[in-house]
Amino acid sequence: MIINLNTPIEKMPISTRTKKVLLWNDINNVEQLCALSISDLIKMENLGKKSVDDICKMLAANGLSLLCDFKSLDDYILGVNKLSFKDQFAQSALQGLLAFHGTINDRTLIVAAYDYAEMMMEERNARNR
């Protein structure tokens, strides 16, 4: 089955339990799912590592990904430790902006997230002086 952003969660090739957890968390289609990061999924009650990894693999097989562009949960865990503070701030800012505006591919939101991250880094550095 080919998955696109409009595909309802109910029609995704994932376990019934995973579908129920996503629906319970008001994730109704693939577009809403792709607007989440792996850390957002991990925080969902009853969604384990295997389910998150299955979601990432299913999305990747269809040319899609979660907000963080990691192929698996293990990659995410390794990647978070390698992200600079600026990237971590930008990732958090982008998640907030996506919750209220636009889509994942909106370059304007990404630029705004990094502008906000730059401001946060300046404030952080000023506090640490």
C-alpha cells in the first residue's frame, strides 16, 4: 500500500495497537504523524521502541519521515547527543511553529526557527557570562 500525507492512520500498515495509540493522541492522518518527532512519539503512553521504529521504517519506505529526520529510534538517540545547542533550540522552536502554522516543508518556518534559536543562544550565553 502506498502511503501519502492524506492517508488515514486506520489504513496504515502498522499494528492495531499502534494505530489505537496514535488515534487516542489525536493523530488522525500521516500528515499529523509527520509533524511529530521521535521524542513526541516516545512520550506517548503505550507506544514502545518497536512501534516507533516500525513507524519510522514504514514512513521511510514511502519517502516520508518524522520531524526529526532519523531512520530509527537508535539513530535518534545517537543524533540527539550530537546536536548542537543551537540545533536543539531550533528543533524545539520548529515543533512549536509547526503546531500553529504551515507544513514541514515551509522554508520560512525553518528560517524562523533558526532565528529564534539564535536569539535563545544569545540569551543563554549572556546568562552564563
